[in-house]
Amino acid sequence: MLPCARAANVQWRLDARHSQVQFGVDHQGYSTTFGHLRIKDGRLDFDPRDWSSARLEVEIDMTSVSLGDAQLDAAVRAAALLDTARWPSARFTSRRVESHDGRHGVVHGQLQWRGHTRPLELAVTLNRLAPDPYSMRRKIGFSATATLARQEFGITRYPDAIGTDVALRIEVEGIRATGAPPLETTDGTQE
């Protein structure tokens, strides 16, 4: 039996300085309140020719929540909402990844947060895969969107003031891990 040719995943370390989660939630029907969270750590195994073999793990620093106002930030971190003293981080792990056209796709995964594990689908766009002219390292960038229901994670307070659905926009940059195979073997470009 001959071995089948298989795409080789390249390991990417998520760049915390250029990766974040932005969120928006309804505020009493008057407006949408926006904020952001830092991505603390993450790893992506990805070959652009075979999205189905991709694996993603991301840790989100919930204590980093920022809505642009210190008093509001403290209220959101409190036990009634995010309860960051008890649940300082959230973790997303992919279960399956599919490509629609080589640039757009869906990451099917699970979000673990506040003692709950729920399915979450990310609609993703591969923005760019190229050498970074400043670091001279290979980088990859993705944008993603999703919606989650806060009640599914035990956040039930203030139902008349805070909307049920939380819209997410995720921006991620990855740096090719040291020791990964040369990219000419995986994406047709040269190092």
C-alpha cells in the first residue's frame, strides 16, 4: 500500500499584540455597547490547501475586558456579569474546520467559559499569508465573526438592560513557529 500524499500543517503561534476579540451587545435598546478582550495565548495548525486538517486553540484573557470607561469595566468584571475573579479566562478549541473557497470558511468549535462548554461557529476569512517585512518572519492573518447568547454561559443578570446576543469580531495574526517546515512545502511560496 502506497502512502497517500497529505498536506502538512504549519504551526503558528498567535501574536497577542495583534490579536483581539471585539464584542458588541445591546444596551437597553438605545445603542450597542462595544468592548474588546485580549487573546492571551493561542496556537494554530494550518495548511491553506487543506483547511479540514486545521486545529485551533485560543485562550482569551477575560480580565482584560475594556469598554473605554474604568467604572464600567469594573462593573462588567464583577460577579454579576463576567465574574473575572472566579473565571479569568475563556478557551476556544476547534473541532472541525471547513473551507468554502480557499479564503472563507467556518471553524466549528467549543467555547469553555464560566464552567460551561458550548458549541460556537466562527465565520472566518483568511486575510493574508505572507512574509512580514518588519520581522522577516512568515505571518498569517484571519478575521472571524460569531454570535453567542450570554445566558448559555450563566450570565443572566440585567435582562432588561443588556441584550441576550453578543456579537463577536475576532482579529488574529499568527507567526510561523520556529522549527516548522519551510513553507514552500505547504503553500507554494518561498521563505
